[in-house]
Amino acid sequence: MFTVLWLKGVVHKMAKVTVKFFGDVSRIAGIKQMEVEIPGDLTLHDLLLILKKKLGERIYEHVVDTKRMEIKRTVIVFIDGRNAMGTGGLKSKIKDKSIVAFFPPGVGGSKHN
């Protein structure tokens, strides 16, 4: 369902996105999950700028390598179950009802004898 935003004489449909944080990323964000309204279809980077305003600079700094303008190796981002690194990185599209999840990188595994 869309909310409508009137901005500078233009009607924008507001999309709702679910954002989930896991591991140390949730500690940095200060929450585990939130709903965010975004103006229409945006990119992952646009969403991160919104999260930066809502949650503070640390979440943005943890995820974005600003020199290379790419996702840092300190986090894995999934958009609707797909790794954002394979869908355009920071340019990956976020749409209405998307679920964006931020995970710490996986380590190790189990060895069965």
C-alpha cells in the first residue's frame, strides 16, 4: 500500500520498506528491525542516507566505503533475499514492500568428523 507525498508540486508514492539488522550491525543501529517509508523506488544508497538521518552516522560509516562508493566488507546486505553485491551494490533498487537485511560477514563453519 502506498502513502502519497506532495513535494514541490509533484505527487510521490511512498513505499514501505522493512529493514532488519543482525549481529554487530544491530548493535550499531541500536535496533533489530524498523519500517521505513521511502519516496517511491530508490537505491540502496538512498535508503542508507535515510537510515543515516534516522539512526545516526555510524550505520552509514559501517556499511558504505565512501572513497570507492561501495558496500564495505564489514557487512553483507540482502535485498529481498538476494545479495546486494550481485544486484548492483549501492545502486541496487529498493521498492515497495522490500525487505533489506544487514548481516555481519560470516566466519568459520563446522567440521564434522
